[in-house]
Amino acid sequence: MRGQALALLEKPVERFEDEDVAGMTLAELLKREGLLKAVLRGSYLVVVDGRAVDVKDAGELEAIVLEKGSRVAVVRLLSAG
Amino acid sequence: MSEQKKWIAIVKDEKTARLILSDGEVELDISYEGPPTFKTICRDASFVQDVYEKGYYRARTTYASIELSRLEGARRWLLRARGLVEYDVELTQEEALLMALIINDMREDTLSSVLLCRLLEELVMETRADMRIAAAILRDRLGRAMVKGISSSGFVEPRDCGFIFFIEDPGQDARFRLIKLEGKEITGLEGGVVLDDREALRVLMGIIPVEKARLDERAERRICIYIIRSVLGPLAKRVKFKKGLAIVKNYGLTWAIDLSDGDLIVNGEHICTTFPFFARRYGFLKLPGLGKIGLMEDMASVLCNILYALMPTKIRDPDLCRQILAKLSFLGDITDWLPCPCLFFRLWLKLRRWLRPPRFLRALLRD
């Protein structure tokens, strides 16, 4: 059993790239995740490659085209407790 | 009918009781989490006697069936787990009885939490046997346990540093996916991560699936730092990590974020931040090579507060702006009456930046 488990661990690690975001617009990505409306309402902070995206309308999101290797973070905004 | 053997209970110290079978065949030291009551010792003695006489104990937990049985013609017992965790361990008589007692306590804990009476139970609950004993026994005896979670699978092995979960299939769990891919860099273990002792025991007893287990504190922190660096990219250079805190110096203020729960401390003042009560989704990350990672509350809180620290002008919540102004600016309680707190907050930040002495002067003053 140990040998079997070790063999599994030694398998080349697969990258978990279930999809490629290259060529997709930020609006499309958010729409697919069901967060477009919430982002436009200002409930989330969007950061692409370390830069915050100022969202005023959907057009601006359409203009941002993601590249291969883009890092996107969509984080719910905190408010005062 | 066979004559029932008698047990003698001796209180060794305020947290330990010794149970001795009248003929001295079994001597059992039970360590408790707190000072046990007389009732607790009697209850445990009666339970141990029952298991000893039957030579068999079986417990069904949420994810496993645990069986302890005396091996014929020997003073050895076999602990067998089947279900989402699978392992066989041979134990001595004393170890087996202690394990039975602890499994029984853990099972009762689960039942009470299922019945939502946990809080009420805490108030009247009796002291329980220390779970660390079970962890120590399994650390000595366990070879390997095959573990399946909701979507992940792998095996748990005890090592010097604790119980390590070696991941075969990380499933949907973001932490396990990260460790499987970057384990060497994050935890120093190829495809494995150290579980918190108590949590490992709960996994091995089938009380929680492996995905719900808290990792070792250091591993959790390293994963957190790795995610922060991946998300921020070049901005991460402005974040320093020290003693479980992410520290950002911005606008002449020192912003510290607790990596364990996302607490925000600005210039030593605690700023209370929270997600709206009705929030169910905290956002997601899309990182190259890792795909989509859904954020949990703590991680979202850490990330959001770090982004606030790096870009305080992005704070749009008026109450949060008021709170920071009230605690850190000359305005104090007047902020309660300010009509546009966010605007004042941004002006205050700009003012701090403009009025700041130049760098060489600050360096001179420091020296």
C-alpha cells in the first residue's frame, strides 16, 4: 500500500488550469461567476495583476482583457463592525 | 454468572485519576482537561469496566465506524476504523481502554453540537479525558491511515512534527490544491501538510472530513502569505510579514493585519471591520496554474484589509472612515457629526502625506 501511495505522489503534478482566461474580458469573467451586478454596485473590490480596477460601469469592465497568467482577485468589501 | 471485578480509583493529582482493577491486571491513568468531579470519575470507571468486561466497543461517528476488540488469547486489542478513514492499529489493554473512553467523549461532543445544545452543554458539561492522550497513542502506534474527504483523498502518517496529511487527490479544496502544487515551497513537504493534533484526531475518528480540519498554525500562515503574494504581485513588496501579522506602512500610518483572522490594527488602534450579516459569498481568486479559488471569510477578511492598507482611499464605507478618523485624527468624536466622512478621510490622508517631513529629515530625526 505504501509503495502504491508513494507512486501516486511521484506522479507529475498536474496544473489545475481547468480553463484559460486569456482573451476573456473582466466583465465576462465576473458575469460567469455571477458577481457582475454586485461588483457594479460597489460591494466588491477587483484587483487585476496587483492594480485595483475602478468600476463605474460595465463598459470599463468590458475594456479590460485578461492575458495568459493574469491574476484576478475579487474580494467582498468590509464595512465597520 | 462470573463475578464482577472491582475497580479502585485513586486521585493522583488535580487532573489525573488512576483506575486499578482489583487484581492489578489493569492500571489506567486518565488525564483530564480540568479537575474531574467525583461523578465524572465514577462515570468513566463504570464505562471502562463495561468495555473491559465485554472486550468490545463500537462507536459510529459521522464519517466512520470505529471498533475496538480484544484479540483472542492475548492482552492486545485491535482498533479498526472503516468509512471515510481506514486503518487498523494494535493496542495494549490500557491504551485500548483509554481510546474507548476518549472516542466515547468525542462522539458525545459531536452529538451535542448536532443538537445545537453545545453552548448550553458547555455550562453544565463535565470535564472530559484529555484528547492529547489519544493523539499520543496514535502517534506511537499508527502506521498509516487512508483518508477520504468530501472531494479530497490521501493518507495520514504520524511523524515527529505531528500528523501529516499526504494529498493524493486535492479535489475542490483550495488549500490542498496549493499544497499539492507548491507544497515544497509553502510547507517544505512534498504534497503534504501538518495537521493540528486535535484536528488530526477528529479526522481519524471520522468526526470531521479532512477538508474541514484546521492545519498546523505555521502551515496556515504560510498558505496565507503565499496567496497574498500571488494576488498582490509587485505590490507585495510593500507588505512585510512579522509574527503572524502583515504590516504595511502607508500615509505615515502603520497598518497591521492579523493573518489568522484578518483583524485590522492601525497605529496600534484596533479597527473593527466586518462583512455584512447577509454576505454569503466573499469573492474569488483566479491565479495562474491554480485556477479558481473561492474565498472563505477569514482569507477574504485578510485580503480586504491588506488592500485597504495599501489603498486606503478605496475605503467607501462611511462608518469605517468615521471609525478611523475618530481613533487616529485630531477630529476625535467630532467625526460623528461630519457630513461626508469618506471625503474628510481622503483629505486627512492627503494632508498627512503633504505635511510629512521629507525622507532625509525623518532619517535625521530617527538618528
